[in-house]
Amino acid sequence: MDGGLVRPLSAQANLTRQPERGGPPDEPRTTQSALSGPIVSLPTYFTQDGRQDLESVCQTVEFTIGSGMKTLLLTAGDSNYTLQSEPEIRALAQAVIEQSAGRATVIVGTALNWWRGQIIDFARHVVDLGADSVMVARPQPSLGDNPHHEDPVFETYEAVANSVDCGLVLNGVFSMNLLKRLADIPSVVRTQRGRR
């Protein structure tokens, strides 16, 4: 589900973005740089009775950083968000961010079936905790590529970008038309998956 390659948005959409003079801070460029190397997508571990095992997650963070990997990713797929409540996903993000303690870039993804306000609230929360970037999953109910479906998707990404001060990674499948529109949002730095 989340096994796709994370690619620069400019390569995906065949667009190039020039840095703006006097524009926003270097957050998006910092995120772009971190996404150019190896990225470790972290799993969520569970105990035999089904509870989160955050201690094992923290041990994995330590092992990963100690092995020289400096970019950590939490995703709806690999991190098993569907098996967790939103408070548990928040606890997972907090554990990874605190354990990495600034020694790695942390990208935290949103869940697949969240509504716009929930995505924005979660993004603000993880950025306040210290996440370096948010990977926003394309809302599942909006999978069409006609304007009826694409306008709300664009508006969701635009609202998230206006709510947090970090680089955003697009997660999903997008038409070329929508991808070009999304590329105009200054904080959008990468896309995972691809285009139709």
C-alpha cells in the first residue's frame, strides 16, 4: 500500500520549482533534501494481547538511526493505522518524534479515511510535537479525476498547507492536471505513488 517510491514532485509532474525570494522558511527545501536519501518506513509493533508496543518502536528508531538512516516515515499502510485509534496513532507519532530527538527527519502520514478538519488537526499536532513533514493521504472518497472530485482534493491539500509550517508530501494517485495544480502549493515537496 505504501511501498511506492517517494519521488520529487518536480520529477513526477515534470515541473521545476524555483525558490522564491523573501518566501517562506527553508522547511520545504530541508524536507526535499531529507527525502533524497534512504527512507525507513516504520512498522507499529503490538503485544500478544493487541496493545501497541511503543518500546519496540523506540528500539527500532534507535537501531535505524544507529545504522546511519536519517529519515523516518510513519504511514497509514506500513505503520498499520487501520489497527489503531487516532489517539494511538498520535501516541505512536509522539514516541517516534521524541525518540529520534532531532537526530533524524521524521515524516508523519495521515490516515486514509480522515476528513479535512481531522487531517489539519492531526498535522498541527505532529508538527507541534516536532515532525519535520506531514505526508497527507489523498482522501479515499475522492478517487475520481473529474473536477467534481479533484477540486475538494486540491482544497484539502491547500488547507493543510495553510495550517502548518512544514513540507508536505502528497500520498496517492493524482491526474496530471491535479498534480500540476498541487505543485503550485509552495510547501508541497514530494509525491508518493504517482499519476494517472
